[in-house]
Amino acid sequence: MRAGEPLRGGGRAFSRREALLIGLGASASLLLAGCTPAGRPPATSAVIPPIGPRESVTLTYWSWLEGLQDVCDIWNARNPRVQVRTAWIPGGTVGGYSKLHAALAAGGGPDIAQIEMLNLPEFILQGSLVDLAQYGAHDVSDRYDQAIWSQVQFLDGVYGIPQDSGPVGFYYRADRLEAVGAEPPRTWDEWAQIAKAIREDDADSYLECVPSADGTPFISYCQQAGARWFEPQGDEWLVSMTDDATLSVARFFDRAIDDDLVDTRFDVFSPAWFAAAADGRIAAATAASWADRTIEGVRDGAGKWRVAPMQTWGDRGFGSSYLGGSTAAVMTSSAHPQEAFDFVTWMTTDPEAIDAQIEHCGIGWSTSRDHIGTSREKPSEFFSGQEYNREVFLPAASEQNTDWVWPPIMVRTLAMVADAFRAKLSAGVPLVDSIAAAERRTVQAFRDAGLDARRRS
């Protein structure tokens, strides 16, 4: 595609201005800042009326959540005229999205699909998602955490219902920190001091691991520091991956890796990580709320682990960040978007549905403003009797960088950041240099997609 050619979606061409602005996760704040575009993306399908009183329908829902049918069956028992059947697909970037794209291209596809928030703009750009504002989404927006709701809203359109998120905290073995006289770190500088103390206490031990081929944690840390990599302005995207916040984070991890303060031999939550965590050779993990179930798999870990708020970047940035988060999006392949919308709203706000997702699917942090999950309101035996969901993750969900915007080419940017860590670990290339190179490549990725972009001067 040549720069300047229109992008197609839902049978209609998006103008350049419309396409440029797709992916505004924080559209409300941008509008307040005066970045109101002349146009807006069109609805990807005409409004389809609901089924009649004597009609019935079966909806299909593609998701990578095991046990989701058990949740749907609660709805099915209450709604005999609108039944929901699930089909398991691999996690999005490991095959699920490819299957979904292929089905849509062939004229098929499900009624509902689980799509990660960072991937949502790409599907909007392709015209694959129904604008749920046409079916009442604005009327239910106050039921959701507003920082998360901003990630599915584009101007006055809503292109998915938030299903779960991942506010970040600090999981740690209390005995390992106590052994070096440390409390949970309040800042990343304190984190580095504890990491050094653990290395000095035991040459075989580390505080944490650094992923060797996953750029999402680094991006999460940059978000927390106050970075804003992408900003739509006028008719173009401004790309700013070398701002002060990002370079500060990159320099921090350059030092941590160079000083051997982090384990780079294996990834977090790998089999080797579990073995090291069980032996006390790994003492902590900065991870999302959904990691609690994973950490509960550490052998003989009950009563040894606790959770603290995420360490901050001192007097800059935010109290926490997000790792992960997905939506239940209604696809343009659906002949029954009203019924699909009604179901996904129930699934993400009804207390029984939320509890069932936690029990059967291990769903991430609830996006509902009113219910975090009955089981998450209780003390945890594994985590030393701590009520960590209320103490740590409930406030963390409101301490987010709401100015962060996911662009339509985020998947390619994510791969570039992962390449930066590979280069650091395999060849010693400084992260500050690799991130600068990733910024240049990201600008080109925008242009390759037919979107105008430039580095912020």
C-alpha cells in the first residue's frame, strides 16, 4: 500500500485522518486537549435489530480461556432464546488472531472474539469490529473502570467491552527479603539496592528475572514512568520512544543487566523459574494481578510469598501500570450484535459471571467498578493470609497512565522491543541504542501501513 492510499474497513474506505486516529485508547483526554479530528471512523455495519419474541439464536465466542463454556452455561440457563457456545483458540499472537483474520477474510468468523487491548486498534482499522455504541454501550460505561473503558472507546464509538486487565504489583518471598534486612521496595532505586544485596548474600540468587524475548514488561515500566510513545496530532502520528521517561527506564535496565543484578538465563514463569523460586534462588516477580495463580504453583511456596504495591520511579510517573488486558469484541461477522452485546455486558459486570470466570478461567483483574470477585475479597492462605487484592491491586487499578495510546501497528513495535532485549542479552547492545533504532523502524511501520508519522522533534 502506498502512503496516501485509503485504508479499507467494513466495505468503506477510511480517510487518512480517520485511519490516523484509530487506536486512540485515551480518546476522552485527547479531546479535552483539543485533538478533535475532522472525521471519525464509520460504523463498520448497519444497525441490526434484535431477534423477535419467538426467535432464538446461538452465538459463537472464540477465546483462549479454558473453562469459558462453564461461564456461558450460567447465561444459557437463564436465557433459553440466546445461547452462547465457545470455541477455544490459541492465545492471540500465537495463532488465534491468524485464525480469526482468515475466518473474517473468508466471510465467516464468530459473533464474539477475545482480543487484547493492544491489538484492538488493528482490528478497528481493518473494519472487523462492530461499534457497540449503536447497541447501548454508552449506557453501561459507568459500570466499568474508566481507565480501562478509555482503551475501547474511540471518539463516540465503542469497539469492545473490557473483559479483564492486569494492574501490576510486586510479588516477593518475605523470607528472602528479610534475610538481607529489606522491606518491599518503594522505588525502583530501592529495588536495585535489594537486588544487589541478594546477589551479595548468595551468588546463586537473584531478586528477579528479565525476559529475554518479551518486550511487554519494559513497555509497562515505561508507561508507569510517564512515557507516551504515540500521539495522534492533526493528520499524523507523533512517535516518541526516546523521551526522557523511556531512556531513563532503558538506562536503568542497562545497568541492572550489566551489573548482573537480574537473572537473564531464563524467563519468568518458565520451568526453570519455578525451580529457582521454590529453592529461593529467585526472590520476587514484578507482575500483573493475574500472576497470583501462577505463583501459587511454586512448590512449597504457601505462606512464604506476599504482595506489595509496584515500586515507582520516585517523584515521576504513576503508582502502577498494566500488563495485559483483553476485550470481548463483537465482530462484523455477527448477524446478532445486540444479543452479543447483551451477553458480554452481563459476563463482565454480573457478580456471578465474574466469580465464575475467576473460578473456571482464572480471568485477570475484573474491569467492573463494583465487583472484584468474591474469592478476591478474602485473605489468601498462600500469600501469608494477606488480603492483597484489596490492599494492592484495587488501588493499583486507579493509578494508571491514562494518556497511553495503543496504535494500529503495536504488534510490530512490540516485536522490535523484544529484539532490543535479545540484542542486549546476546551481544551487549545498549537498550538505549536499540530503543532509538526501534523508534525509527516504528515510524517506518506506520508509513508502510499507509499512515503519516514522524518522530517527535
